[in-house]
Amino acid sequence: MDAFKDRLSERARDTSRPDLAHQCQGRPLTEAEVAFAEALMAIYGAGTHDYTAVAAALAERALPAPMSGRTDWTEALLAEELTAINADLDAAYEANGYGA
């Protein structure tokens, strides 16, 4: 459950502009990115916030990294994946605009 995403979707329905629910995305998230986001929300929700501990929790889950496919999570890999995903989403936004 993602309360922020739920609220955006609710607000988009309220304004009859469904594209606003995903206005910051120039492309849909991949299944791997969604799984990664859900895992991060669960880990953060459990009170883990330190990057080293977050990476260890991802490694315990053997979750494939969205960009590299690796499962040997470290603090460095976590930073690399977040940076790569952000750059890819930024490029898609620049190319496609919002609500793709």
C-alpha cells in the first residue's frame, strides 16, 4: 500500500484528469522497478533507513536490481541503482513529457 500514490490517484479522479496521477513519469515503471519500490517501502516501513541495512535487507530478499539484475546488494549497488533509475526516468520525462 502506497498512501502517497493512492492519494495522487484519488486526486486525479477528483479533477477528471487521470494523467495527473503519473505526471512525473515519462514512461511507466517496469515490473522490476515496481518490485524494487515495493520492497523499499516495506523495508523503510519496518524502520530500516540506513543504506547499508537497506542493502542487506534487499540482499536477504534476493531481489533482482532493476537495472543490473544483480542480487548481491551493497550500499554502493543501491546508490548505483537509484542513480541509474533516476537518470532513466529523467530522460524519459524529457523525451515524453508527463503522464506517459
